[in-house]
Amino acid sequence: MQAKIQANINKQITDDMPILQIGASGKAVRFLQMLLMAYGFFSRDLLTDEFNGRTELSVKNFQTVYRLRADGIVGEETWKKLAEVAAVTTNVN
């Protein structure tokens, strides 16, 4: 059952979230930054709605740690991994 729920979360995130990179702005960028902050890749005092160099560096660090292509662009694979990490983080007993 948990695997099915996780698959649905991954599909929704990868289907609904935009590709983010330098120059992007808005709620999706803030959401990304909050996820990165929760996982220890971003600092609270840097939260904005702007995908800037600090956000790109944090994304690249996340991608490197999780063995993704470290291009600093948040596309389908990065969103999927962000969702997987969220599931693991929230399922810790």
C-alpha cells in the first residue's frame, strides 16, 4: 500500500511541477527551497521566490548526493528524487 501511495505522489509531483532553473521565480521555487532546506541543502535565511545562484548550487549538491545529473536544473528526475526523500524522511519512526 505504501509503495502505491509513493508512486502516486511521485507521479503527481513530476506531472504538476514545472522545470526550474536560474531565472525562475514564484511559489514552485519557494517550495523547492523549502524542501532543500528540510533536507539540509539550503539555509532558511536564503529563502526567496527567486531561483538564483545559491538555489542552483543547493540543487547541484542535492543532485550530486543522490547521484543525479548535477546540472542545477530541477526537472522530472530531480522532482522525483525530492519526493522519494520526502517519503523516507516522513516515514522515520
